[in-house]
Amino acid sequence: MISIIVPVYNVEFYLKECLESIQKQTYTNFEVILVNDGSTDNSQVICERYCQQDPRFHLINQSNQGQS
């Protein structure tokens, strides 16, 4: 199994395309860790939707801490 970490911060216009691309991969033995860094747009809602639909997706919410 591999883990894919996706940093998320105010990317609601690009996030769905990114997550759909990951979801459609032919290799299926993976988990997706979405790290929401205090988004103020609808990014968290989109992440939550994918986590509800696909058990391979997991969401971590935190207050904004920057890139590193």
C-alpha cells in the first residue's frame, strides 16, 4: 500500500479535479491523506465529500501552519 499526501489550502477550484484523478488510478492499493491547512473556502467540504464516498480518503484538519 502507498500513501498519497495532498496538502489542501484554499484550492476549491482545482481540488475536485485532483481528487478525481487520484481516485481513477488503475493501481488501487493506496490511501489518500488530505491535510486541510485551515482553508477558508469550500475545500474542506469537498474533502469531506470524498472521504464519505471513498474509504481510502482520510481528512486531517488543522489551523493554518504554512507549507512546512
